[in-house]
Amino acid sequence: MPRDGTATRTAIMDAAQALILETGFAAASIDTIIARTGITKGAFFYHFRTKAELARALVERDAALDAAHLERHLSRAETLSRDPLQQVLLCLGFYEEEMVAMNAPYPGCLYACFLYEAQLFDAETMDLVRGVFAHWAGQIGDKLRQAARLHPPRLPVSIATLADMGLAITEGAYILSKLRQDPLAVAAQFRHYRNYLELLFSAPGAALDGKPAPA
């Protein structure tokens, strides 16, 4: 009976992703990936014909995981509240909880690494990266539009860019976490984003955490 190659394929992808986050894509050679995985060169090329094919597989895997991750958090939030604003705040709170549990600086973002070296990838791979960001912004943006109808924002705001703000904050927080060697940097930025949304959509004079909202 032939052996299932799934474990080897996963090991290659895991080793490649860790190396890319450390050194960037261009510097992550196939030979180094092979050495880290502990396999033969033939085994590598059995699973991936080229480094570009490996890159596309990494993005596809992360995109599926991230979409499922967001769906789990949104579904959980929807079971806890019918208010779309509260659903967004809860969802962000779940991410914050996960980041608080980290005991090492955040390792980085695969998508950001690819964007920094976009010239090395084909259009299909970069479209996959764009799709990941568009999915987040679309899901969160839909909730924020519903929230704005129930809770008119206190300041003029573009809902599309407000949803993008979550992406910008997250990517920036990853950089801070690595730069400062601070495991809690990402969690802190999720908290700030949550606070901003809560203040933006609160009615003047509404109580927040038992305290009057600022005028």
C-alpha cells in the first residue's frame, strides 16, 4: 500500500513558511527548506515542481485557514448577540484573547512577506493574497454597515476604510511585536481598534464600561 504523502507535504510547507517569515521569500532557498524538513530533493520536487508552486500552496492554505478562523469567531459572536456592532466587538475580542495567550513575539505575516516581494510572484498568487484581505474587509464591512444603520456613527466615516483599518492595525501590530519582541503588542492593538469602534458608534452620553462616554 502506498504511503500517504500528506505528512511530508505539510512538513515542507511548515518549514518553508517558518523560513520565509525569518528571511523573506527570495532568501528562502529550496535547499534550506529541504534541509529543515529532513527530506530528499526528490521528495520535495515530488510535491512541488517549483518554488513558485510552493508559494501558491502556502497562500492557499493560509487563506483557507484564515477564512475558517474568521467564520468561527463571527459565528460565535452571532450566537452571543443579535446586535451587529456587538458581534464585531466580540469577534475582535476573540482575536484579542488569542493574542493575549501568546508567549513569544508574533512571527509575522506570510501575506506581508509576499507583498514586499510581489515582483517574484505570478498574478494568480497575488490575486489570492488580495482575496484574503478582501474577504476580511467584506465580512467585517458588512457587519459595520449593519451597525451604522442601528448606531449612527458620531463622526463621518467610510465603512469600507473602517473595515480596512482592522487590516492596517493588525499588520502594523505584527511588525511592532517582532521589532519590540513583545508578545502582547498585537493584542493591545486589537483592543484599541475595539475601543475606537465602540466609541465611534456610541450615542453621546452613553455609558461605556460603567463610565460616561466622552463628549
